Amino acid sequence: MELKILMIGFGHVGRGFADLLIKKEQLLRQKFDLSVKIVGIVTRSKGKIIDPEGVDLQRALKTSQAGKTFKDSGLPTTDVLTESLLASVDYDALVELSITNLTDGQPATSYIRIALERRKDVITANKGPIALHLDELKELARKNGVQLRYEGTVMAGTPLINLIRSNLAGLEIKKVQGIVNGSTNYILTRMEEGLEYDQAVAEARQLGYLEADPTADVEGWDAVAKTMILARDVFNVSLSKEAIQRKGISALRKADVERARTENRVWKLIATLEKENGALNASVQPQLLDMSHPLAGVRGTTNAVTITTDFLQEVTIVGPGAGERETGYAVFNDLLAVAGKL
């Protein structure tokens, strides 16, 4: 079976996904009888490649990593508008990995709409469209008989959404609570180890865990978007950003962390969704956890979510919540699902 893919976005996650396709090419053929052909890569800064015979991924990766444009490397490029490419190129599935916009989800939402309307499956790790427009996009996918997959939007390669959707499908979920932002967890971990807040933020930025403007992470907006996705996926409730009680970690200082340690407790930025008296309460805020709590020992960029159910009580999933290869794997796994191999 051949699966033709059009990619939008070739940043960290896109390159991680492409690298996986190269490394797993033999496994895909031998285990799944699947051949994946990238017929296009669309970017803002490197240009747009369209090649019906299949893009040379090795060359595209080397070009991107070297900071060059695709045209500079002699790859077959085009100046056609992205929307026109989405509407005309021959592909089976769109992999949408453009920059996240948590204000209105654009332009990624429009890209996804065009693909779904053409009856193309869509895979994305972009939180904007999924947090803000999930109901509409799910209905569009259902109407056109295609799949919309977005595992990578919440815990990167750690399969939280698939766990809830498949393995816990027969359970009543009462509460979902966890650490869903690896950047802030890293900052808090380093503060436990003696750094001041500003030092920990600078280090996280230097290591690539934070953008130049860390507001989305440290003020809790990234975790809010993930909470919105989980509210819809787990509890079938659509929440606005304003409906989620939010407080970031920027007010915490080394003295707060040290005081907590003397009390055998630890600060964590916790996202919580809990059903209570027929309502769904939602929050993202720093919480003091006793060291006996299952989330207290989660350190560095690791994410963890505890799911409270009726029959299994508490189920906790722990794993990497960030990283180009980790999120790239979520896209790779969704691709296998789209191909009907899972």
C-alpha cells in the first residue's frame, strides 16, 4: 500500500517526523506493507517543494538543518499559494505541523478545512485548530468519511489520547489531572536544584525548551490549550480559554520552592479537569503536592497524567511531553492509524 503525504511545516516536529520516516522505511514495508511518499513540503521560510515522484527527504532535511532554502539546494520548488496546493495536489493525507496560533488557530485551521473538504485524512500536532475548532473539524471529518488525528497535541509521543480513546473506552472517567507542559516542569525542577527562577528560564530557553518569548509556557496558556482538547475528547465538553481558571509559574521564586521542600512538598503546574455535581471544573495552576503524590516525582521535561476512573481507580501515564523526535513519533503513529495498520 502506498500513502501519499503533503506536509505543511518543516520545523522541529516536521524534521523529527521526516527522520522517523527515513529510519523506519524498512520496518514500514516489512511489518505493515506500507510505502509512505512525501509529495510536498510547504514552509514559510524554506520554500515549497512539490514532487509527485516523492520528495528526497534526506536532502530536504540537510537543507533545512543547514539553514538554506529548498531552492538553493536545487529541490523542485513552487510559488503557488498554499491553499491552492492543498486544493490541487494529489495526496492521501495532510500532515499539518505549522506554527501554533492559540488566538484563532489560523492559518492551520483553514488548511485542515480544505483537506477535509477534499476527503483527505488529516494528522496534526498543532494545538491551535484542535483546541479552538475541534467540534467543527471533527464534524467535517465525519461528514466526509475521513480521519482527523491529533495525538501529538497534548503529550507529544506519549499516547494519552489513544489510551483514553481506546484502552479506557469502557470506563467512566471522573477526573484528569497532570503535568502537560514539559518546559515549566523543567524550570520548577531546576529551581528545586538551586537555580533562581530567571536562571532556570534562561537555561530552558538556551536548551530549546522555551521560545524567545516564554509567555505561552510560563503563564499556562499552552497547558490551557491542552486542557481544552482533553475536555472535549474525554468529557465531550467544549470549553473556552476563559472558562479555565489559569495561573502560571512566573510568580514562584526559589524561596517558595525551598519552603515547600522543608514541608516535604513540591510545586508543580497542574492541569485539572473534574466532574462535580454535573459540571466540569477546569484549571491550570501551580499546586503544592505531597511527595507521596504520583505526580510529585515527575522531573525535567517529563509529562504525566493521572486518570481517575470508576473501575480501575487511578491510572497514571508518564512519558516525554516535548521534543522533535517524540512529537514526530506521535505523527508517525497517527499515520499508521490513518493507513489502517493499527
